[in-house]
Amino acid sequence: MGINKSVSNKVARHTNAQLWIRLGTNRPVVSRMLGHSKEETTKTYYNIDVNEVIDGTNHIDFGIIGI
């Protein structure tokens, strides 16, 4: 069983950033991981309500993809 879905770079970056944010990574660290020259750019990734993300993803079995 594999993932057979095309994902754009933007979607992949956003998903990766949201996973790190959800795990509690500090903004300066996420900013550096994303290669942002200004930490302010990373702020947009934090504008999503984390509880909304958690509630919206509770049904996902991340074990399928090894998380």
C-alpha cells in the first residue's frame, strides 16, 4: 500500500510546517527549516488555529505513512 497522490511543493511545505508546529516546534526553528530569511514570513503558518487542525485530523491513521 502506497500513497498515489501528486502533491505540489506548496502543499508539501505547508503540511510539513503544520506537522512541526503541531508537535510544538518553536517558530524560529520552523522558520529556519523552511528557509525563510525573515521569521515574520513564518508567522502565516501559525495563523491556523491548532485546535482546528487537531480536530480536523483526529480521524487520520498516521500509522499508514509511518508517523
